[in-house]
Amino acid sequence: MSRRPNWAQEGEDPDYRFSLANERTFLAWARTVLALLAGAVAVGSLLPEFRDHWVGTALGIGLALSALVLSLRIYRQWAANERAMRMSAALPFPSHLRVFAAALGLAAVAVVVIVVVDTL
């Protein structure tokens, strides 16, 4: 039997629909983590060899690290949202989105560079 966190004893239980929506958001982020891991495996091992193999390896490692950081962050965001709902407070700003968007942008630039260099 799992023990509820201490913050779950604070405030009042929110409307279950809001908790379920928060859980669906958590699960959507979990699917994103799985997609990042799949991308890391694909880039790191399944793509044909590039002239500079380290570029594909670095991109795979970057995607895997992004998945790791995001997986650690999504639980904290879910818990912060639950805590705020229990206390009838505003939901906290998800600061990890800015970093996550920047990491995905860097990955996209790396893929473009890889494709362009590989076709030359």
C-alpha cells in the first residue's frame, strides 16, 4: 500500500475532474519522454553511419538526457499543480517548458545539420 505525500493532507480535496485532468497532462508528458527515448535510440544506433559518427551519438545522448530531465520534472509539476488545487491557489508556471523547447530546437538544428552534411 502506498503512502500519500504530506502535501496531500493539506487544504481540501479538489474536484476530481481537475485531478484527472492534471493526471492526463502528466501522462501526456510521460509519452513525450518515451518518444524522446525512442528518438535517442533511433539516432544513436539505427540511423546509417554519418561521416562524423560523433554527431549522431551526441544527438542521441542529448535526447536521452532531455528525456531524463523531463521525466524528473513532470512529477514535480504534477505534484505542484495538485498542491495548488488543494490550497485553492493559482497553478504554478511550468518553467521547464522554456528549457524543454530550447532543447528540442537545438535537436532540430542538429538534425538539419546532419542531413545537410550527410548529403554533401
